[in-house]
Amino acid sequence: MTAATAVAVQRRDWAGAFRAMRKLLSDPSDTVQVFRVMTALNAGTSAKNYQRLLQTQEGGQIAYRRVELVGRLTDRTFLAQFGPGTVGAAYRAFLDRTGFSADGLADVSREVKGDIEEEHPHAWFGRRERDLHDIWHTLTGYRADDPLGELCLVAFSFAQSKGLGWGFIALSGVLKSLTEPHGRDVARAVWEGYRHGRAAAWLHAEDVEKLFAEPLEAARKRLNIARPLAYERAQDDLGNATCSSWLSMPA
């Protein structure tokens, strides 16, 4: 089966999503299960959002160039060019602070999806969304090394992409959190993440190189990304005891 045909025949697999979610809830560090949920439920999402990209002001150029972001985001020479206070500098600091890398997510994605993510514009868009994940951490203020920060960004990503996989993970994480102390704080923070995702500009259409050169606070204002106050309050309430049983998605 060709990559184009494989992309075209994707269907939602709820049974597979529930299996993966049970494993993820029992072992929040199992990032493979995150991609299995996405593969099971996000069928057609990349195709719809790719068409939406083409309708934006710069989307046609972005799609025509079809840059593989993982290459840019792991290139320290590329990242070093962005001065203090810029989005690029903040992303660079994010990598230094967390030790994360864009190629880590790419490796897990290949393990789950195999060759389906090869030469197809919809597959390219899916890879682009995957590689934007840590940039969105930088823009939103949701910490990647905090399970609640990940869950809030999942809700933000659902609002941005409309992919059911994101929504399923966010809802599952909230329901699980309600069985724990401070569960209401978690629910409020995650709901805030969704609302902020809806209110923000559509971030898929941002030219990453131009975005990285922009001052961080100016970019947040232009993109209408609000400060995550409910998340910050929940962090204060939880302190350093963010429950390890809550759903987390390592970046």
C-alpha cells in the first residue's frame, strides 16, 4: 500500500484508543501510547488542517516549501541566531532547561506509524504539528516538565487542531484528576487551556523562522495567547507535589 493510499483510508479506532489510554493512565511516561491514541482518533484531521493552511496568508508558501521542522529545531546553529528575549531564544532555553529534543518525539512517532508518514502533504502536516508541540509550550507558558502543564497544552492543542485524540487525552486526564486532591484545580486549568487555544490565533500557520525572531511577549500579544492564570494558581496550590498519577505526556 502506498503512503498516499494509507493516509486516505485512515479510520477512527475507538477500541484501540481506549486500549492505549488505559496503558497511558497506568504509565504516564509511556509516550508511545500518546501517539497510538492520536493515530486511532485523529484520522482526517491533518487533511482538514492542511487545507486550512492553504487558505491562510502565508500558508501556501509554507506548504510549498514543506520544511521538516525537526531538522531546524535540532540545529543548534539555526537556533543560535535568535537574540535575547525572542521566541527562538526562549525555545533554546527550553531545550537547555528540560533536556528535551524534537527528534525524541519524531523517533516515537516513527515507532508507532512506521512508513505511513512519508511523502504525502497530509503526513507532512502531521509531522509539522508534532514538531510545533514544544514551541507551543514556549508560547503558552505551560511547562513541559510538569504533568499538569502537558495536560493543559493537550487541551490547548485540541482547540487549535480539532483532533479528537487531543480531546480524548484531555478529558481522560481531567476525569482521572477528579479522583485526586485538588482535582477541581486541575479541571479549571485544563479548561482554561482549551479556552486559550480557542481564543488564540491559529498557530499552525505561523512561519517558524519569522516567529522565532520576534520578541516573545510581542508574539504572545499578536497571537492573543493569554497568561495561564488558572494553571499558575493550580501550580501554587499543588506545590512540588504534582501527583505522578495524573496524566502526563512527555515532550
